[in-house]
Amino acid sequence: MRQTQPATHRLLAALCAAFMLCGVASVHAAGSPATSSSKDKISKGEVETSRKYYEEITKFYGIYEDQAVQDYVNAVGQRVARASDMPDVEWRFTVLDDGSINAFTTGGGYVYIFRGLLSYMNSEAELAAVIGHEIAHVTKKHVSKGQGRSILANVAAIGAAILTGNAAVADMASIGAAAWVQGYGREAESEADRVGMVYMTRAGYDPRAMRAMFDVLKAQENFEIAAARAEGREPRVYHGVFSDHPAPDERGAAAARAAALVVEPEKGFVFNRNTYMQAIDGMAFGTSRAQGVVRDNRFYHADMGITMAFPRGWIIENQRDRILAFTRNQESVMQIAVEPKPENKSPREFLIQKLGRGNSLAGGTPVTINDMDGYSVLTRSGSPLDNGAGPVRYIVLYRGGSAFIFAGASRSAREGKPEADGIFRSVAETMRSLKSAEFPLTEPYRLKILRATETTRLAEHAQNIPAEKYHEEELELINGVYPNKPLPVGEYIKVVE
């Protein structure tokens, strides 16, 4: 969590994520051209629009602050781009500071890779497969043609709902998720996979790595289905929501067939597992220092110098500009965001103005928590959990130059208050300044690369995974060995410290 940009900036940036990979057709040879000519230049208007998106996207997600990782990803991207149908475009490849398994392009030569996706890859060739797919979206004009329903999707629906009281944008099926978002439709996605494989193969990369990437997605899907079954809930898998995306197993099978038709060069294909592993050694896993770190049920943020606690058993989704916390059954949800403290406005004036004249307010009272002045109030409606009918608890606390805004809602209410109202207020009461001894806790979990031996067991490293449960499964997923596949003895693998 950080001090946010103005709301218009946040929402515009939130509308710019697009899901990464879908569908594959066939490829014939490493040197073969793409199936249709894409020699047309990118227009100045497309470049300018994408540049503006870049400013908003990087404000929203942040750029991952590791120049060595940025340089490595850019080098791979430039290698694949030179093998594309638009080698003269000024391509830009950026690693965003977000733990989601995602990548997207807004056109104009701008390609984005989420830090979280890098954690689940195991070779440079897999990275090249993802980049090739996104480059193909640009060269085939999928973005500029506006194919499909649009790349725009709201990744902050619940946050917007609970801050604005607009229940129409709430979707509890995807609360806290990293936003499975829409692509360009089956035909365009299949073309991007097929042409992307051509580009990566022309660049010398092993086309079988595209199948490996699909296997990553399939493993994630299988894990989600197993976890949902164990927890007695419906699984959240992307193609169950967006049916125009082919399923990972369908894509993987198509990729394998296509790769089998490619003629391997005399010197062999580039795979570069060890090079890739060394490049991501020490990379943040989960949330980064800039976002703040959740350990057990407590949040720590070094730059802000704060910490706060949440109820045990609640799911905590730490996004870059807000924290979402909710019960497993999604009966109660809470959001904490931060904005610049306004000049010459009391906490009461700030909060009442932010909620707007249209809201019916009740129970307003000044509060002081750990030397921070604030104000607490209830809205009589606006909850995103019951079509706007229920109340929402708001609390604002002034600390230094920032205003921390707490908002909480429950699916049911008692005496005009959310059922979890006492919990919402108690969370706000735990917010305080960090103690000197707590600053080491603000450092993120990081990937550590080691070489697997016959005696290496992931279970021995599982305790460091930043999750409430499924620790060993998470290690299996990031190493591509879920479920219960053997480790590649003698090869580099990832653990978390």
C-alpha cells in the first residue's frame, strides 16, 4: 500500500490490464514468416496513447525496483522483438511490481510483465514465449483494431464500490483477485500464440517452452480446483468466467503439436534455465517492500512507518494502493486506502466531503487512536455485499501528511451497523508506528535459488511461504512440479526466504 494518486489516475490505470496467453495453431519452421504480413508501421497516435497508458499503469502498479531484473527482461524482449515483423519499433518491456501471474500490452510497442509471473517461470525460453505472444498482439493490430470486448477491465471493482458506495460495480466472485481480465477473443488469441511461437523460434528459443507456460496455468487451475473442493467453495478459474479463452490444457496440447513441427537448428534451441534462475535470485515474492508486507495477520510498511493487525483467519490481499481484507465466506470485507491529507480540513470535513452529500450519515464521532486524530461515521447504505442496501463503516485517521481511510461492510447488519462493525473499528485501533525492532519485518519474502540434490525436499522449505496454508503446494507450483512431481536433480530450483 502506498499514498495513492488521484482517483481518476487509479481508475484509468486499473482499466488497463489484459490476460496473457490463449490458444495455439501450427508453426512450420524457425525461419518461416508469420502467416500474414504485418509490415504496417505503428501510428504516432497509438504510440502516444500507449505512452499515456504507461504513465498511468506505472503509477498504479509501480515499477519493480530491481534494475538488474528490468534489464534482463528487456534484453529478452528486445531479442524476440528483433525477430518479429516490426523490428524497427521502439519496444519497451517493463516489469510491474505486482505479484499477479499476468502480462499484457496496450499496443504501441509497450509490453508489461508482472513480477509475480516471473516467479512461476523456470527458463528464459518461457519468458520469451510470453513476450512473443504479447508482441504478436501488437504486430497483428489486435489492440488497435479493438478486437474482442476490449482490453479494459476494472481491477479495483470492490475498492471502487466500497469507497464510492456504488454497489453496481461490486463482484464478490472476484474479490481480492488479481483480476482475470478479458483478451481479444479466441481467434485473435490463437493468432497471437501461433505468431508468438514464430517470433520466439526465430529468436532461437525452444518452442516447447510455450507448452511449459500453458502447463503453469493448468497447474494453477488444478490447484485452485483442489483448494476450492477442500474449502467447500466454487473454484475461481479464469476460463470459467471468460469463456472466450481456451482452457490451459487445450492450449498446451496445441502448443505441443506446433512445437513438434519446428526444425531444430544445428546449434540447438536456447532454453537458458540456469541463466533465468540466476536472474531472479533474490526477487521479491508476494508483496514487495514498496507495497508493504503481511506476516501472519499483521501488516508492516517501512516507508510509511506503520503496522496494523487483522483478525486471524481473514484473507488479506495487499495491493499496491490499498489493502483488502475479508472473511473466507465473504460475509464481511474491509478496505484500507491512503491519500494525501488535505490542507485546512478536519478529519470530519474530509470524510463528509469524500462521501458526498448524497449519502445518509449516522453516528459521526471524533476519534483519537495512538495519537492520530480522526473521525468515524456510518453510511446507512452503500454496502457492496447486498446491492447497496446495507451500511458501511468509515474511519479516517490523520498521520503526518497522509489520511488513512478505513471502510468496512458486512452482508448482514444489526441496529443499523455492519455485523462486523466492532471488528472494523478494532482493526483501525491497532494501527500504530513501527517500533525499531520491527523494521526487519518490513523486508519482503524473496526467492532463493539453490541446486536440487537427491535429498532436497520442498517440505523442508515450506515454512517460509507467505500464506496461511498450502505452503508446500505453492513451492511445487513455482517450480513446475505440482502435484508431487520429482524435483529436477542437479538443476536450480526456487525456495522462499
